[in-house]
Amino acid sequence: VQLQASGGGLVQAGGSLRLSCAASGRTLSGYYMGWFRQAPGKEREFVAGIGWGVGSTYYADSVKGRFTISRDNAKNTVYLQMNSLKPEDTAVYYCAASTVWGSRRPSDYRDWGQGTQVTVSS
């Protein structure tokens, strides 16, 4: 499946952004979808995940209560609503698809989008 992430940008601390991940090539039904991020000099880390059919959501502790992952089945798209952004949220954000339900490990994700830059100024 091909994934296209968009919606990144520059925002002040406390602001909001909504990232989108549009899929093509096949339906996302049956895939577990995740958002990851990677800051300069750091490893790629799990941010949020969602099951396609069940709708269960999972979050990293660092974003819980501020970020919301959702999906639109009809549009074959996954979203990440990011509120109360902090400078430490600055990173390149990636969406990815996995057949491993609930995984937080990048190695379990086979298909990746190209990444979208999020920069939060203080």
C-alpha cells in the first residue's frame, strides 16, 4: 500500500495541526495504522496507532491527552489531530501500515509514507 502524509508545518507552542495519511493501491482494511516521529539525532518513535476495523487506539505517554488518531474508512485515510503542541513535538512525522496488531515497533511496519515536518516554536 502507498501512503502519502501531509499537513505538517510551523506552529507556535500551544497551537494545533492535523496530519493526514492517504492510502492508495489497496484498502487499509485489515491493517493496523501507526504514526511515528523522528527528531534530529533521535530514533524513530511510536506516537499513536489505530486498528482499522475495531477502532482501538493507542498512544505514547508523551502525547496522551493531546493527540488523537482517527480514520475515515470511506476516504481510506488516517488522521492525527495534534493539540497543545510543545517544542519537543518537533520532528518529521511518518504514517505506516502494519499487519501486527497493536505494534509500537517500527520494524513491524512494512509500508511507510514519506514523512511530513512538524516544527513547534517556543
